[in-house]
Amino acid sequence: MANLTIKNLKKSFGETEILKGINLEIKDNEFVVFVGPSGCGKSTLLRSIAGLEEVTGGHILLDTKEITDLAPAKRDLAMVFQSYALYPHMSVRKNMSFALELAKEKKEVIHNKVAEAARILELDPLLERKPKELSGGQRQRVAIGRAIVRQPKVFLFDEPLSNLDAALRVQMRLELARLHHDLNATMIYVTHDQVEAMTLADKVVVLNQGRIEQVGTPLDLYRNPANRFVAGFLGMPKMSFLPGKVTALDASSVTVELTSGTTVTLPAASEHLSQGSAVTVGVRPENIDVVEPSESSLTGHMDIAESLGSDTYCYVKTDGQETLTVRMPGNFACNYGDRIGLRLHVDECHLFDEQGNAVQKPSRLAA
Amino acid sequence: MKTTALNAGPASSAAEPKQDSRQGSIRKTSRINRFMVSPSVLVLALWMVIPLSMTIYFSVIRYNLLYPGDNEFVGLENFQFFVTDFGFMAGMSNTLLLVGSVLLITVVLGVLISLLVNQAFWGRGIVRILLISPFFIMPTVNALIWKNLLLHPVSGVFAAIWKFFGATPIDWFSEFPLFSIIMIVSWQWLPFAILLLMTALQSLDQEQQEAARLDGAGPWALFFHLTLPHLARPIAVVVMIETIFLLSIFAEIFTTTGGGPGYETTNLAYLIYSQALLQFDVGLASAGGLIAVVLANIAAFFLVRLIGKSLTEKQ
Amino acid sequence: MLSLKQRRSLNTLLMGVLAWGVALAIFFPIFWMLLTSFKTEIDAFATPPQLFFSPTLENYTLVNERSDYLHFAWNSVVVSFGSTIIGMMLAVPAAYSMAFFETKRTKGTLLWMLSTKMLPPVGVLVPIYLIFKDTGLLDTKTGLVIIYTLINLPIMIWMAYTYFKEIPKEVLEAARMDGSTLFQEIWRVLLPMSKGGLAATVLLSLILSWNEAFWSLNLTASEAAPLTALIASYSSPEGLFWAKLSAVSTLACAPILIFGWISQKQLVRGLSFGAVK
């Protein structure tokens, strides 16, 4: 069993507070991804869990055992570093067996564990080589192998894919997902890449400036972001934001007047809003359509269109000087400067109040 | 519905957090890490403070090993004696002459030779080895080899060369004692300058040189406008470091001339040595020692600033 | 007229010849010393100096009998290696702490340490001499070892520091995660990774101690005198002795010369306090 509990964790470097009170529960066998922009504290959080940084306050518990001040070696955790951090003077085999040797395991046991890890990661032909003779992807697998061999309670990954080229990154992502299923282990993974977060995670933790913004499954966070930050962070291309004012509200819907004057009515729980409140409407590219200018009250002109073959992403400037991104099918063609109309799928839109928090949708409350 | 972190987990109040405090706490290791410097700092601090403070003390009392017990406070009397002793002027001027000449010779020749060796030619590795060798010779060996095998007026190599050209050989240590010392010391330190400058030249920007050549710069222009400025800093380093060490030249004088004839080859270091260990006047020698320390510190001040800069601009 | 390429090759050739000339001229005294060590005393003192002669090994065999060479050599060895070992034991932890756990005071401490090297030995000759006299350390190998450790420590710390700085912190953290204690982290990961640099540091310390010619001349008499003192004693002429002097000198200088040749590149770093890489 490997349940990790983090209570009110704080970490400061001198005067600067990096982690401002983190509370988190991680269950056995979960693949948890810490994601966020540079400087949000995700690596610091991971390193504090690992024991490589001394915390300033709070507690970390692993299966009810307090590990907050324990040395890394005593925590039963293994870490895969961004730069792999292999021992350059040891062979692949020695790299993987080092920890077991330090723990004074029997030679046979070591040999078997290393062989097993090498098998899983397809490292058998490389066992006697030194790190400098390996490619980036191979080194990374050795780094993972070094962790596997220890059979730790939790695996920690610090941006392991960022040093790989694009194609290799995709491949390794799949291998990591497979690894998670094969080993059935708890994994904590740090990345700034939201694609990795969406694809690998059972649970995503979005961090911003030392605080947790939201925790949930990837699709949960995608469909129901708790605030503007999370909404804008997940999803590629980013959600478009349209500022506006509340003009009318009733029990289950809110009418918003956008800067251009157009009004949209969204299903939303209106308890905390009042007439005239400043709000922001958030809409994802796949929830807008380009239509004839005559068919919609929201109009604008086409800026740049990027055609990827499978989709075309149109960057649009509305008459109210707002920018929107629209996803259209791959065969959609339009010219720079064309006048167009836009139709929003109001059921899928999001509403954010003045503080940036999401306004709840009544239709989801039941679910 | 916001999914947030659970606040009340099963582990919060019920179970006592078990702490493995016996071994491996991070706080303990980080304290150890920070204190690993302490022994060295302590030892060096003692090394600096104790002898130096003793020197300061001795310099203001009367202390002669031949008359123990006669130690009264005499203020700056020792300094006065030291400075007015006619050995002092000679000592100071010899020190400055020695340091200045060696610096000049080693830097100028160092630049020229390192430029010479900078390009690839057959056997360059061996040439390098030959050039840096004198630096590793013991100073006492150095002195005696030069005094006897090379500069000896009868059987020395220089004498043979002089005779070959029909001139009368020079008795170097009698006629040019200080210059002889300068020759010996320069020979020993030239490799140092060559080594540092050679290394610095290797980091010369090739592209810059090529661009300049395309622009029509000839070898002289290249040297003055590109190479020399690039070498400015290593030359400064060479000068500073050599100065520190040259101020205390001792062994060569000790082994060859013993400071003489008269005071002609006595530098400050040798003067103090002779006061202390030959005339047993500790008070006087300490005063002199302090003066030497002050001189060295002035040079050191600039060196530390230079190093400090290069230490802080990493890479 | 020569083509550009021909002119360049001629240029290179001329420079090469000139370089060789200069190098041979500079190396000449050492070469002559070596040569003289194989001459008989009569040949050595001959006028004009002989380039060709019948070589003999008699100087080398006599060296030990006349001047108890081995005793002095042993002193040099003990003092050099002793001070180097103790120095490394102090320097490695200090450099480790400063390289991987840098604080605001680290740079200041390093500079201060280097500045202790700028104290001219004459400045403290008297107190040290008196302290040694009173504590019975005069003319002992122990006394020299202490002094040498102190004067070489700053450079050793400094060199180890720069080499340690080049080692990525993460590899050491990986070792920590793998379960190593502090000692194991240093012994099994850090030291093997910085072997080259530490070897250079050791060599530099050996060279500086072996050739040290101030304290070794003033603080020793007969018991603990190293080779520097032995050679210095030849300065009072006792008859024809050039060949023997050369032999002794060659023996005394050879090891250091070889050490120096091996570690030239790293020495530049150490000797210039890093300002020249």
C-alpha cells in the first residue's frame, strides 16, 4: 500500500515562499501529475516529497508514517531526474544495482531484480555499457530501471521527457503509461506540458505560484475548470476569454453582454451574481463554429488560419476587438480579412466571475 | 462541482506520526554539510592569527635572543631602526629591482614565446614540455646549477661561449650579483608565464581573427588589437601572482650569494632572515616582517579583487 | 614569388625551428645538469666544458654514501605525502560543502582562504621559529608537515572546489535517493567522478611541498631536512663536486619534473587560482 498524504506543506527559500500550504491526498496506484507554469513550485513540491529539500512547515505522511524530516534514503521512494543523473563511472548494471548494494542485499537477489527490470525496459543488451555510450532515450530507461529495481512505494518523475526530441517523447509517454499498468505502482509525475498531464494522469494537480488551483481527473479539469487559470492552462489551443457584463439573470441562466454588444445566454447558477457584475465567458475552440455573418449576432473578421490537415484553427478578431480561436474541420478554407459570423455552443461555455472563479452550471449539479 | 483535496484524511489525528529519528534526518545532514568547512577554516584562521599577532607583539618590544629577558616595550623603535639601517634601503631597492626585472622579462618573453608556440608545428607537445620544465626544478638546485655549471667564470658554459667568441668571460656573481639572481629567478618563472599565456591563447576567438583578416588586418594589427587585449587579463594574473611570490624570494639568494657582496643581493626577505636568525634580533626582524606583510597585502588586495571577479563570473 | 600556401608553410617551418631553438635553449640548463651527472668530476670541471666524454655511473652510486641521500629523500617523501594526505582530508569535505551547499558566505570564505597564501613567509618566520622551538617541533618532519599542510590547504580546497562544481548536483542526489550515507555519497560517487581533478590537486600539492625552499631551509637541521636543504648544503664548496651535485640534483628533481609534465593543464587552473582556464 502506498498512500501519500501532504498536510499544509510550506517551503521557503530564504525570504521567498515557494510552497504556500499544500494539502493533497494521493491514493495507492494512482498516477498523479503535478502540472503548472514555470516557477509554480511543482518541482519543489516533488523534491520536498523526495527529501531532497528541507520543508519549512507542514507534514508528509506515507501510509501513516511521518516522513517529513527523514533522509531520502529512508523514505522508500525512488526518483527519476530530468537529466537522468546516471553514475557516469558505473556500467548500466551497476547503476541499477547500486541502491541494492548499499542496502546490502544478497548478490543473487540483486542479479535477479536487475535482470527483471532490464527485461521490462528492454535494456538487456546494454547492461555492460557506460552511460556515455547510450542515447538519450536509453539513458532515460536506465534511470527508470534504477528506480524500478528498488521496488519503492512511490515513483517520482521530475520532467523526465523534457530532454528528449519530439518523436521520442511521444514514444516514451506511451511506454510510461504501459509501465504504470504493468507495475501497478503509485507514481507522481511533474511536467509543464499539459499534453502529458492529460494523457498520463489518473489525477491532475494544477499548481500556480505555490498553491493548488485544482485537483481532479484530466477530463474533469478539462470540462469543469474551477477557475480561469485552470481553464486557460489545460487544452490546446487555449480557451478563448470574452469579457462582459451581466444584463439579466434568472434561476438557471445568465445573460451576458459582451464588449461588442452581442448578448449570449448561458446556463449557469446565478446565486452569487447580480445585475451589472463583471464576468468572463470562456469558450474552447471546438465549441465555436464559423458561420455566415448574417447568421449570427457575434461577428468579426478572420485573422490567421492554421491548417493542420486534420483540423484548421482559425484565429478570429471580433468586432469588439476580442480574439477567439475556432477549430474547424481540416477542409475549411477562409481568407485573411474575410468577414465571418461566430456561433457559440452555449451549453459548453464557461462563465467566470470577477475573481476568476467558475460559476457553476445547474445541469452538472445533478451528476 | 469542484473536486478538491480532502482535508480530513485518515492519518490526520488518529495515528501518531512515527518518526525514524535514529538515523538519517535531513536536518542533521544539512547541518553536517555546512560544518564540513569548519576544520579548514579553523586551522587557517589559527595559522593566520597566531603567528601574525606574535609578530606584531615582537615588533614593538625589544627582543634579542642573545639577551633574553630584556623585553620592554619600545613602541616604534624597531621600525625606526629597521628603516634607517642602511641594509634597509638596499633591501627595498633590491626587492623592487628583482621583482620588477623578473616581471618584465617573464611577461615580455612569455608573451613572445607563447605566441610562437601557439601555432601547430612538428613536435609541439615536446616543445611545450621542454618550455615548462624549469618551473618544476627545486629552487636550490636551480641556483646551484646556474652558479656552478653555467655561470662559473672558468668552467661554466657561459664562460666557454664567451671564450668561443674571443671575449673574456664574466665572473657573474662578482660583477653582476643582482643580475645573476635575476637571471636565475627569471629562468625559473618564465615557464609559469608561458604556461598561463599559452593556455589563455588557446581560448582566443578564431572567428574574430578570421573576420579581422578578411577586413584586411595584418599580423601586427591582429596582435595589437585582438591578441593583446585578450591577453590583458592573463598577464595581469601572471603579474599579480608572480609579485606575491617574488617578494619573498629566498632560497636562491641563500644558496648562492648569502645576500652579498655587502648588501648587493639582499632583498627584504633575506634581510629579515639575517636579522632574525643570524643576528638574533627578533624585535627588529619582526618589524621588518610586518613591513613585508604590508607590501604583500597591497599586491594581494588587487589580486583578490581580480580573482573575486573571475570567481563570481562563472563560466 | 611563392604562393600563399607555400608562404604559409615556410612561415610555419620557420616558426617551428625558432620555437625548437627557444625550447632547447630554455631546457639547456636541465639538459646540462643531466649530462654532468654522468661525468667524472674531472670531466665535469674541465675547461672548456665537454659535450662528449665517457659516461660513468659513479656519481650515482656515490651519492648515497657521501651524503646519506636516502635519508634526505625519505624526509622529502614523508613530508610531501604527509602534508598532501592531511591536506586532502581537510580539503575534500570543505570543498564538498562549499561546492554543493553554497551559502552567501561561501565566496567570501574562499577568497579569505586564498588570501592566507599571500602572507609572505618572512613575516611569520620569527614566531613560527620560536613556537617550534618551544614545542620541540624544530627539525622534525611533523613540524614541516604541519606548515606545508597550512600553506597548501587554500590551493587544495580551491582546486577541489572548482572540480566539484563541475559535477552535476543531481547525480549526488540520485545517490542519496538510492540510500547512500554522506560518506558513501562522497566515497563511491563524488570521488570517482572527480578523479582527474583530485589527482591534479594531489600532484600540485606534492610538487609545491617537494620544492618548498623557505621553511625547509629554516626549520630543519639534520634530522628532518629534506632534499632542498641537502642541495643547499652543497653551496659551500668542498672540493670538486659538480658531478655529484648534478647527480643528486637530477635524482631530486626527476620525480617532480615528471609529475609536472603529466599535470600541466590542471596546474594552470590551480596556479592561476582559476583566472586562466
